[in-house]
Amino acid sequence: CLRESLDNLRLAGILCSLDSKCEGKVKANRLVAVYDMAQQAFEQTLCGLNALFIKLRISNGNIFMRLQMDCSCEVCFPEKTEWTALGGRVTARRSDDILWVEFHLEKEEDRI
């Protein structure tokens, strides 16, 4: 799904890159939640997005995804109820027109 989204963004003239390393098994609802959060970020920044770089790591049920976006738009995640219900965290920081958004979702039995 992420690759298809990036292909569509490339058609709009946006420079995109995906660096992924995925190992082990993850429940489908957790993968869908990660994808939904990324889609929210894509949709909110589309008007001013010039470049998007994604780093995705999945290992032993833990999920980490960093979006690095060259854009002038702000991003907020008002619809993250499913994400937080799963124990996910979102952090964001900005430097000029570069926005980094990180999504962390720990393996269910690793959460306290």
C-alpha cells in the first residue's frame, strides 16, 4: 500500500523514497493503523509537499516509521483514536520546511 501511495505522489511530481526492513509477523490491524496514519500525513501536506522520504522498520512485532517531508504545511492527527488504542505514539518536529513525523507501535506484550 505504501509503495502504491508513493507511486501516485510521484505522478504528482513529488520526489519519494522508501527505505524498509520488515521481519517477523505483525497483526493486520496494526499494519492498517500505520498505513492510515501515513495517509493522513500525505493528505494534509499534499498542497505543499515537494519531497517525502519514509523509513519503515518492523521487527518482532514492533513498528517504527519516520516520515521526512519537505513541505510548508502543518500536520495534525485528529483521527488517531485507533492508533492510540493500539498503544501507538506520534512525535513531530520541524526545522524550516522540513517536517519529521515518527510513529512508534510496540509489540503488544512489550507495552506496560
